Amino acid sequence: NGGGGFPGGMKPPVPGSPEEKAMLEAAWADPEFRKAFYAQYGDKLEAMGYRTDGTFPQGGPSLPIGEDGKRGLTIVPEAGFVVKSRTIETNEKVFINFCKSPKVRSFSREPDPNDPTVERVRIPLSLGPARNDLDKGGDPCVVYDVVFNTEVMDQALHSKEFKEFLVGLGM
């Protein structure tokens, strides 16, 4: 049908119009619609800090408040790859775990605010605090976890150049 997926050739409402708002509110009132919506977009919504308990979109981003009183999101990442290095000053061994999680936003493209003709790419990451550990031989080392979006890490595992770029970004 020529109506962009609407029955009987109906035209979709104008974006932002009262008709569109009424249509979306009616859809949101349907429990089956909400169930399908959360099944498809739940991980992305949680990664952006939105609740997926049925209150979206009324509640804005609501990250939990941690012990330090700051809002944050606990991420339990999946393993990716490890980069081994040493500090310049003390020659201490350093391990950087490059991990992935859908709770970290994926990359985005946007115009450069200084030159709208230039497009820039943003690649968000989450960096955990340094922690002291022991390597396989029992020697002390420092470990960092750098977490990227799952999609970003999957691309890095298929492209040597992109992987090297992420390593540079994470270091």
C-alpha cells in the first residue's frame, strides 16, 4: 500500500502533531506494544540510562545513585582482548583489558560544531579505575578495564586498523 505501512492507504500523522501524540499514546497503552518495544529496544534504553520498568518515556534518564552520591551505571562487561604494556617511569607491568557491553553507547556521527561541512565520529568508552593485581608469574601489575559498545568491539575484531585505533584511544 502507498501509505507507508498504514492500513487502507492512510497517511501517517505529521511528526510532532497532536494526531501523532494521540496515536503514540494509544500504542503505548497496549501492553503487547510495550512488551515488543522493550524486547527490541530495552538494552539500548538501559545503556542510555532509561528505566525499562514500564515508565519510559515518562521518566527521563535515571541512573542509580552510588555510594559516593553520584549517579552511575554498573557495567559487567564481556571479555574482548588484552594489551600488555609497561609504565615509562617505573617499568611496572600494565594490562589493559579491552571489553564490550551494550550498556556503553555505540559510535555516532555528527557535524563538527566549528565546521558543519566536516563530520566527526564519537566513540564513547567507559574506563574503570586502576587496580593492583598479580600477573601469571605472581609479579605485581596494574590493570585497567576499557569498555566499548559491543558493536564497536565486534568491528575492531574484524579490522586490524580499527583495533589499533581503539587501542590508541583506550591508552
